[in-house]
Amino acid sequence: MPLTADLVSNLFGGSSGSTAAGDAASGIAALKLARTAGAATKGIAREKRDPVTVTALKQFETAIAKAKDVKTALQDPRVLAVLLPGLGLSDQVAYPGLVQKALLADPADPKGLLASLDSRFAAAAKTLDLRNKGLAGLKDPALQKTLTDGYVQYQYQTGLDAANPGISDALYFLKTAKGETNIYNILGNSVLRRVVTGALGLPDAMVVQSVETQARAVTARLKLSDLQDPRKLEKLAERYVIAAAGSSTGRSTLSLLA
């Protein structure tokens, strides 16, 4: 059955026929399509042939091969252009100084820099292990494949956002949030936080509040046990995509969920 504006209205409430509902229907349909068997494989295969992607990967490999040391490599925009998206940190490309310090920091230090940053940094530092391996780590063929594969997948998923905002975040959420039981792990990851608060209709301004206050606001609206239920997890992702779709009628698309 095709997903139409009327069907979205019937599923989630609200009036049918609005532009917002149409946008929501398109977003949910796109999310479902992206998760069908073989969709990602085909999309990634196309992305690997894209001239822009091919050029970026070649420049990445060349820059690492010519780097004098790991710090030089982490200062090279050609390296960061692939490395950060490949590690799920594409939104940090504008902060090369912080990136360098974070990726060379000790993820085991409970009082170190990584303890105060988005949890994605700690995960990236562990994956790279540049603190111990230095430039040799970046030159490792296995690690380079992990990074380039991650970059291609990022390019594919963000390409989906061009037509339907929020799809890449929703896919990341479905993969990463499954089974999460700690609210602070969600709030400490900016993508998970964005999806959850967006799906729940919580305001962006909430970020200025203490993390404890934010945690209470989220858990008052969401049972963490829902993240262990595939159907409820998917419903949250769909709510986020609806919210991201926006509304040309001036109403929040979350009103369609009322």
C-alpha cells in the first residue's frame, strides 16, 4: 500500500490534505525505502562511482601518504573531509583544532578532554588509537578501508537528506540507539539527542539547561525500554523525520501526531 498524505493523517492524527502531511508521508516512505533489503547496497555502489566521492578518497589517501606525522595529517582538510564523516563526526569539520586534540586524547582518562565532549569523539579515538599508533595508524590499510567505507556510506545517506531532511539522522538512530538504557548516553551523543528531542517535540533551547533537567524532560515523555522494542524504535525515528520535514502551513508537523 503506498504511503499517502491521507494515510499519514489516519495513522498519526490531524487533518488530511495539508502540505505538511504530504512532506511527512514522503519522509516516512523514504525512510522505509532506505531500510529495505538491498537499498543501501545499491545506493552505496552508486556512490562509489560518483566523481566527487572518487576524488575525495584519492585526495585522502594522497594526503595521508605525504603527511610527516599524525598532527600534520589531522590538520589537512583533505584528510578531515573523509576521516570525520567516516567516523560519524561530519559536523565537527569546522573545528580542526578540537578534532586534533580529541582524537589524540586518552579515551580511558575519566577526567580528560574526551570525558567532556560528545561521546562520538571517544568512540572515534578508540577506533583510531592514534595516541598509541600515531601516523602508522592512519596508514593502516584496514583502518583506511573502515574510514573510506564510512565516508561512502555517509555520502549516500546525506544524499537522501536532500529530498527528505532527517533521513540520515534517523538511520543512525535506528542503528545506534537500539537497546540503549542510559539516558545520559543519549544526551551525550548529539545525533541521538537531536533525534530523540526532535521526535518528542522538545525545544532546541533545552540545551542550555542542566543535563539532569534535560534527562528528566526526556524520560518524562519516553520510556527507555521502548528503545529495546524495534517497532517503538522505528516509530520514534518516523516521528523525527516528520518533525524534520517542516510545515509550509506554519504549523509544526508534530501537530500531525497529536
